[in-house]
Amino acid sequence: MSWYDELVGRVRLPEPAMVAPDRALPGRSEPLVVPETHYVNGHPIHPPFPENMRVAVVAMGCFWGAEKEFWQIEGVYSTAVGYVGGYTPNPTYEEVCSGRTGHTESVLIVFDPEVIDYAGVLRHFWENHDPTQGMRQGNDRGTQYRSAIFTLSPEQAEIAHATGRAYGERLAAAGYGQITTEIAELSDLSGFYYAEGYHQQYLAKNPGGYCPVHATGVSCPVGLGA
């Protein structure tokens, strides 16, 4: 248990709250400047992607470590980090960290469904963070660190809810609280605002960078490892 978790056990800190839409920062019309290709594998990080590929968007705390977890998975073609789920168009990192955009740090995952299906992608999502922590992951606290799945189709939404229910049962049996993960529709990738270039594949560029994974150690009963 970290010092932060010990502190929370003794002192009840106020829960970070989502900004109201009319109080969100205005943002900008132009997207941030971002590289075209993935630093690790050279594949494009912007659409259009190859026809046979599918896309998932998730949020699980600090996006540096989350992105690394996904680009290492067999069947993942490309990844990128960005901001999703709020109100401010094309926000900067500093604006997101202010808590006044409503966005959470997110990862876009482009995957080959012949190698890993959407449920398999979500298995890695559920197992590699603690989805019961509300507006934080470990020491990282704020609305930008909330757990979320942003679905791009009714089928993805169905799978997201089903895997969440199954994992929630496993977590409860292990003594964890209720899952707080937000599951929300993302109508298209125009709602995924790419983060600044230096954030893309950050831990490949900065292998000593700090971004711990807050996994619970509880397996998710979908796909391999069930």
C-alpha cells in the first residue's frame, strides 16, 4: 500500500468533481501538432488505418504507461494518446490537468481483430489498472485520471458492459469496491483530441519516465487468462 492510500485511509479528501459544461475552457479550433507515425513501430497514428484494423479508446490513469501496455501486445498495429470525454476542443496538457476541460487522459488502440478481438483489448484494460478508484489512479488524482471506455459502436458498448460486469464480480470476490469506470459513446474519432507530440509513445522516448501501472492482480474472465 502506498503512502497515498494510507493517507486516504485516515483522511477523507474531497472527490474531484467534473467541470460544468458552461465553465469549461474554450480550447481552440486547430488541433495540436502531432507526429504522423508511431515512434516505436513506424505505423500511422492518425486515420485512415488499414481496412482490416479496428479501433478502441480507453482511459486508465496516466496515459504514458497505459499506452506502453498496449503497443507491446501482439495484434496491436498502432497506439496514440489523447484527451476524451470532456468539453474543450483541442486542449493542451496543462488545460486538461487544470480539471477545467472534463477530459480524461486516453489511449487510442488500433488492433487486428484476427489476432486480438475487442474483448481481448478490454481484458488488458481491466487488468492493468484499478477501475474502482473513481477520479484517480494511485497518487494521480483528478478528473483527468478517471477510468473510462469510449465505445465506437453498439457492439463495443455491449462488450464493454459485459466485461465490466464479469470483472466486477471478480473484483468483489477479491475484496474490491464497485467499478467506477465510465462507459460512454464516442460517435467518431473527431472526439479523440491527440495530445502533444512529446506525449506520444513517451516511455519509449524516456524509458526512465515515471508512470506506474496500478493493476489489482485480479484476472479478467474474458479471452486468454480467464
